Amino acid sequence: MPTKVSSLTVNFKNHMKKYRILIIMAKRPQAGNTKTRLSPPYTLQQAAELYSRFLADAIALAQSLPDVIPAIAYAPNDEETLAWFGQFAPNCLLIPQTGETLGDRLNHVLSESLNTEIFDQAVAMCSDSPALPPELVLQGFTRLDDPEIDVTLGPCDDGGYYLIGWKRPYPRMVREVAMSTESVFADTLAIAYEDGIRVAVLPEYFDVDTGPDLDRVRDALKEVESYGQQTKRYLELNEE
């Protein structure tokens, strides 16, 4: 069976060291359910296939980072999806996404990871930024090493964010923000300011939502050889 975070206490309880967890927010690729705004130019099946490459690249990125435990927060929360990710990502921890909203689900996966008392840093990242440089994700952890920093945020240029990292739970920052709007990042910072939460803002990047974003990914990965390679190959084989 795949390893769930709730089972980790047994595996890690004899270790005094604290660990860092990188959680990839992921859906099981299915035509008509994942990345539908990429159709057109792709068919719904191609969009799902491309998203599976996004996932593969996100997992490879997570596994390349030093002293980081990779995890998948999977949706939908059912046995078929758990089994699929168990095969697709056998070396990742698996956490079900639980909650009605994305904010609820983010709070669940981040808080549950920290509540195991195994991890002292928990970072969640999106699964649709296949050209995201690994050094930006690593900054999400290294900025948390600063005792003057509570949270790290990596903004997207569409108003959202590609990464959020905590050292302890801050539920309001995710649960009281309307997700999938152009003001997600700004609204999150506003709550942090209200609550006196010290945030380190990482460099801005982009995610892939619609057809025009595909050209941005192609350009970003054109000269890259160390990450984003599954996505790069799929795009090369399916040029418009």
C-alpha cells in the first residue's frame, strides 16, 4: 500500500531530527476533468496527458531538493486515485485532499503534516508550473529557516500563488481567502498583515491555465535540461 502521512509516526518516531515536507497539490489526470482550459488548442485527452507530464516534472523537482520529503496531496479522495498515485509516484508520501474548498484542503494537508511532529516546515506547491525553477521552491524552505519569518509565499503573475510554506498552521491565510480569483495573493497578504504574520515573498512566476500559456512554457524550457523535461518533450511532440 502507498505510504500516508498518518503512518509516518511509526517510521520516524525514533529519530530526533525534524524533516521538511514538500506537498504537491495534484489531481488524477482525467480527460474532461483536468486542465480543460487547454482545450483548445489540445483535445481534452491531450490536456490530461500533458497534465500527467506536469505532475511527473513536479515530482522530479521535489525529489531533487536536498533534505526534503516529497509528498502528493491527491484528489479526488478515493481508493482508485490513491492506487493510481501509488503507482505513478511510488516514492512519495500520499495525503488525501479533504475539504470543500481549496483553502480547506490546503489547510488540511499543511496542518496535518505539521501536526505529526515529524516536520518542522511544510510547503505546498501547485502542480501546473512545469517550468518553475527548483531554486525558487528551495527558497520556500530556506526563507523559513529565518526565525524572523513565519510564512513563505511564491506569487503567480495571474494574482494567485504557486507556493505557500508554514512552520506552524495559519488556517485563516487559506480558509478565509476566495481562491481562483485575481486577488488571491493580495488577500492572503492582507490577512497575514492583520494577524501579524511575517511573510517572505519569493520571486514571481507563472502557471499554465490556458492555451496561450503553452508558448510561455515552451520558451521557458527551451534551453533547460535539468527540470521540466517530461513537459518539454510532450510539447515538442505535439506542436500546434
